Amino acid sequence: MFKVGVDVGGTFTDVLLVDTKSSSFFTSKVPSTPEDSSKGVLNGIKKACELANVDMADIEVITHGTTVATNAILTGKGAKVGLVTTKGYGQVLQILL
């Protein structure tokens, strides 16, 4: 079984491919594609699979994260957004802050 972790950054997309049976792992780093981040993700997964000689169809789990969003929050340069919740979910605002 193979698992993949992906981090999409502003400049690069990093991929970690793990073989859970043997505990071996492979990494790849490809340029991010801000116009469509899915392209960078797929390019990175494809590259890691090629290094590991693994068919992409053998991947069972993909976990995705992004430092693009984190950096936008930390620098305060993200878009102005609003959050609407239903009754009983006001604590979401406390969790986000």
C-alpha cells in the first residue's frame, strides 16, 4: 500500500511517497503551478512514482496541505473573507483565531 503527502507552497510543491509495507519512501520537488495547483500536485506525484517505480493507481491515500494558505494568514495578505455559522457553532470563530 502506498500513501502520499503533498505540500503546495508558493514556489515549490513537495511530495512524499511512502510504501507502508517496507517503510521505504521517496520524495519529489516540482515547481508549483499557481494558476492551477492540481497540475503541480499531479506532476509531483508522478515524479515520485517514477522514482519509486510505482504505478499511480497503487496509491491508496493522499494527504494534502498547503503553506500558501498559511503564509497568506501569517502575512495578512489574503483576501477579505467572512464566516457565517449556524446557531451553536460560534466557537468556530475562537478556533480560527
